[in-house]
Amino acid sequence: MIIRQALNFTVHMAAGMAFGALAIAACKAMKRRQDDHWKHSAPPESGEETVEAR
């Protein structure tokens, strides 16, 4: 019974650490994406020009 509880604790601890690492990586990626180094899309040149006209 003690071994089963120890294994259960170990598995849950490892899963929690993996989930925490994933959450940290996602937060860092979101912060990087909001950084000024990312380029914004260019505004359309004019509303009259279509894609086929190019």
C-alpha cells in the first residue's frame, strides 16, 4: 500500500512539474509575441485595388 501511494505521489508530482513547465513556456511565448519585434500587418493600400489586379 505504501509503495502504491509513493508511486501515485511520484506520478502526480511529475505530471504537475510537466504542466507547470508547459504553462511557463506558454507564458513566455505569449510575452515574446507581444514584443515590439513582431511586425504588424500592413494596412491595405486602397479599397479599390483587388488581389486579381496585381
